[in-house]
Amino acid sequence: MKVLDRATITNLPEVKSQRPAPSSWKKFLLFGAEFVVCALAVVIVLESLLAFAGLGEEENLRMEPVSGWVPMEGKRFTHRGEGFSRGWYNSLGMPDVERSLKKAPGVFRIALVGDSFTEGFSVHPPFRFGNLLETRLNSTFPGRNFEVLNFGVPAYNLAQKYIRLKTFALNFEPDLVIMQCRPNETLWLGPEVSGWTSAKPNFSLGFDGQLLEDRTQQARWNQSADGRRMRDTFWLRRNSHIWGVFAQQMATVAAWQRKAKRFLKKLRQGEIFTHPAATAVAADSTKGSPQYEDAVKHLSKLCKVLVVESKKVSEQRGAKFAVLYFPAMGDNGNNLERALLEKNSRETGINYLDLTSAFEAYPLERQKKLYCGFHFSNEGNQVAADKIFDYLTSKGLLEANNRDEKGTK
């Protein structure tokens, strides 16, 4: 056998690899695949972290053709704007536990139809006045079964509440309907000039006093760039926490831009250097100006018809009806509106409860604890629940009416 020495081995010809070099397009595909995998991993990790922290969960409304907008069904929410709350909208888009359309035998149902005060996003769900009311009713009357259903939707005006009642809430066979109102309820019946709250139907009164429905502004907004953006980003708003954080930051920037524009306008008009006392007098005179009072008086006629129609459709379905007026922090100077609502309710035989005086009866320091910003705190919701309970029991509104608690008609 021949043995190769070192010199022979060194001088052997170089054998080139037979493996072909990867082409440039394969390198590109490999890099692209690695990039996509890494990007997906980053998105998944970031989405998981944001979900755990409850960030990006305030995009909860979807556009809806009948009432303008409704909560997303089955959507989880975390609110931090005023107070703090975390929970789920149920499968029907209600800020409530799962509720069946068909009422179980022996149940007395109360339907709360309102806005963000009823929805109660400033507190955890167990501390909303509706939840507290349900708990107290069942503990006070152990032989009966009460359910208090929450149909609150943020930024709803009285006309939208009427639509929500007629097309949705009454399908749950309530025995009692409570329609909640809040300060400037009448003025909110006017058309919006900009923003997503323009996507609502507007109502007016005809010469015969009948309700006239106008969806021109709603259609215009839905066809606008903002309306198309709301529709096109629906999946992201529903499913992406990253998008939710981004949208929240954009909303904050937009709010600061509006404040800056108002500041510059006041600066140009010389209002920035006006004495505070003069500014306060001007604000008070605007609140009680003839134009303001005329607007309230004019829209209160529409408000009256909407409330009467709400009572009518409720009674047609075998439910009693009541109107509930809530105060709000820093916005209780609506004596004319409250007086007109009470007068209209008295004239039309509608049960009416105004909690403004009950809240203002507390010392100022205690009053501050009843609110989280504009809305109620845990303590404020408790006061509201107690006052509503006292009113319902004193007026006999918890007794079975045309439809008994077994659901027979």
C-alpha cells in the first residue's frame, strides 16, 4: 500500500464543492420569511402584553344604521378616562352579563335605557347603580326574582334612547322601563356639526306635532373620510390592542389641537388677558342668555314628544315607564331644563325622578366624592341606586302590571 507523504498531500488539486450557490431570489425569499416570522412574533408578544395590561381597549363602538352606533358585541373593555373599569360587553352588545331575550318565569325585569351614566364606564361593573339596584331588590324581596338589564350606550341623546328602547330593549320583555337623562339632554337633540357623533339620526316635529326623522346628516358622515375610516378599520379596532393604543394617542393629539385652536382664537380676540371676574360673568350670562333659554324651550317640545312616545311603546308591550334625571359634576346649572322636564312629565302622567337635589344636599366635600370627573364614582352610584330603590318602592312600580311575573299576557 502506497503511503502519501505531506508534500504529496499538500500538492493535491483543490476539490471544489459540488453544492450550487444559492441564487439571489432564494436569498431574498429566505430573508423575507425570516422577517415575517420575526415581525409576527413581535406583534404577538406586544399584543399579549397590552392585553394583559388592559391597554388599547377603549375602541368599543361600531357604526350602526338604525341608532347611529352601538357597542361591539363580545368586546372586552378597559376605561381609564374617568375612574377605572374593566369588563366585557355581552354577546348582544350590552354592558351586562349574558341575558336571554325570553324572560324566565317568576322574573320581574327592569330595563335601564340611557347613556354613559347608565353604562357606568367610570366604575367596575359590580358597582354600577343598575347592578347595585338588582342586588338590593333581590336581597330585600327574597321571595321574588329581579333582573336589572343595562342598555346604556355612550353619547346617546334622547332620540337614540327612544330608538334603542323601541327596536331592542323592549324585545327583552321588561316589566318596567327607566329612561335615564342627564344635563343638557334637550340641547343634545340638536344636530352635531362635526365628529363621529354626527353619525346619528335627527328628529324634529311636524306641523301636526308628529315626530319627523331625518338621516341626511348621518348619511353624509358615513360617506365622509372619517366614516369610511371607521368602517375600514373595524377589524383592527375590534381585535388589535396595538391599534387601540395608536388610536387613543391620535385622539389625544386631536384634542390638544382643538384646545390650541381655541387658545389662539382667544388670544387674537384678547380674551386671554380678561379679568377672571369678567370672564365668569360672561359665562353665566351665556348660560342664561335669551338664546340659550329659547333653544332649551324649543327643544323641550321635541323632548316631551320623545318621552311620551317612549311611554306609549313601553305600555303597548306591557311595561311601566319612568324617567330618571341624573346630575353631573360641574354641570348642574340646568334649572330651566329640569323644570321643563318635570312639568312635561307631570302633564303627561309620567313617573319622574330628579336626583339633582339629592346629590346637592350633601356637603360640598362629600359631593366631590360622588363623581369621577363628569360621571358617578362608586359612592355616587350607590347613592343613585338607593334613591331609585326608595322611589320605585314608594310609587308601587315594582308590582306586576298587565303582564304578571310568569310572563303571561
